[in-house]
Amino acid sequence: MLQERYKTSELFKRIRIDNNLSQQAISEKLDIHQGYFSLLERGLAKPSLGMVLRLKNAFELKWEFIEGFIDEQ
């Protein structure tokens, strides 16, 4: 059985790649474990609102940009 993957993974991967950062570097910037970031980027973990806010603030993102990546449930 396939595990559900979360759409927010696209947001985390895009921000990392657009900023030319490794998973380790972006994890340090967000003050999280690299393994957790990897799960977020692969869609195997669903980020909390706090985690999305941390990403938003760290990279000065607009809500309008983030909205397109939010999972509706």
C-alpha cells in the first residue's frame, strides 16, 4: 500500500532548490533536523502550521505563494 504524500512537499523542495541550498543547509536555517526536512520534502510528513510559518518567515514568502501548496483536508 502506498503511503499518502502531501502536496506541501513541493513547497519545501521548491524553496530549497530556488535558494540553491542543500537539505542540511536549509535544515540549519529552519533549526530542524535534516531527516525531518527530508520527510517533508518527500511528502512523507505533513508540516505543522508552525513549520510553514517558520519557512515563510525564514525566506520572506508571501501567503499568496504558499496557498497553492497547502493540502486541503
